[in-house]
Amino acid sequence: EAGVAQSPRYKIIEKRQSVAFWCNPISGHATLYWYQQILGQGPKLLIQFQNNGVVDDSQLPKDRFSAERLKGVDSTLKIQPAKLEDSAVYLCASSSSWGFEQYFGPGTRLTVT
Amino acid sequence: AQSVTQLDSQVPVFEEAPVELRCNYSSSVSVYLFWYVQYPNQGLQLLLKYLSGSTLVKGINGFEAEFNKSQTSFHLRKPSVHISDTAEYFCAVTDLMDTGRRALTFGSGTRLQVQP
């Protein structure tokens, strides 16, 4: 069974530029999550989707971050404009509708200069 | 709201020695508990989980954890570590409220450094 796929693995941008990350969950997993992991910290949830609907985006900085999951499968997370403090690893995870276990992708390491 | 405290940021240990990584949580409702491992430049891999039943949970790679409700702890143990166990370990919780929210709240991580 293929795991959670993410791309790109690494991205370096200048502040005020925009960037987008892509995630493809495990096949059949209806629930998709985006987490932000700042160096030296545990991951923090940005947004949770159930199919193509948003369940929880209470910690998403909506003035600059956006995410979509239009067809209920893959998802895109965008930052526009980026700030220095957005430097982090962005992790995508997925789970089945009934399960609590989350399975993580390899992450995208973003560096904002 | 929940919180997770991992009491040790780093744990150095010699190969083949036992190890315990400590985790305490705070929540006003019942929770599910998890341990994840993160190797350098990789995502998080599920080590083990406590959902219900026996409070002693066995996971992959010889790890186990014990849920202690009265002490709100979920410590991770391994009787004999290998060099390959060197990694960052995260304790995480999610509550059982039927809201559809499944966000994991993570601790800040414990760096396990196994020395030869």
C-alpha cells in the first residue's frame, strides 16, 4: 500500500513570495490533515479535511494561508505572502473515516529567506 | 483543551541499555494516546497507540508504553536499545469528543541518542 505522498520535499523562497505544497493521501482515506512543524517543536495542526469539507481550520492563519481539497482526494496548501516565521516542515497526514491513527508523509521543508 | 508534556528534551543512553521516555498529558475529557518516531528528514511513523483495553501497549521495534490514568502518563519504554533507535520521539493525544475533530496535540519531542 502506497503511503502519503508530498511534493516538493524542499523549497527555498524569499519573504513575500508565494509557495504551494501538494499532498496525496493513502488511497481510500477520507480525512486529510496539514501540520506545521517548526524546528525543535512538535507538529501543530493547520487544517483538517473530511472528504472535501473543512472540519477544523481554527489554527490556520487565514490572512496568508489557504488550503483546498476540491475532489476529496489530493490537497494543496498555499502561503501568500510568506514570512520568515513560516520556515518549517509542512507535514500532510491522512486517516480513514473511522480511524484515529494518522499516517504521515515525508514532509516539505520550507526555508524563507 | 489538551496539552502534552515530554519531560526530557534529550535522553542519551548506551546501546543495549533500557530506556524510558516520559510523557504526561492534560485533558478534561478521555483521550487516545500515541507515540510517533521521526528519523532525520522523514515524516512521523506510528510506534504504538492506546485506544482502550489493556493499559500496557506493545508497538513496533520492541517498544511498549503503559497508560496510567491516575497519573495522566503514557511513558514509552524499550528494554534494550539499538543504534538505529536514535531519533526524535513524539507523544500525542486526541480527545474522544464526537465532534469529528481528530487533531493530534503533540509534545515538544524527546531526542533519543544511542551511543555505542
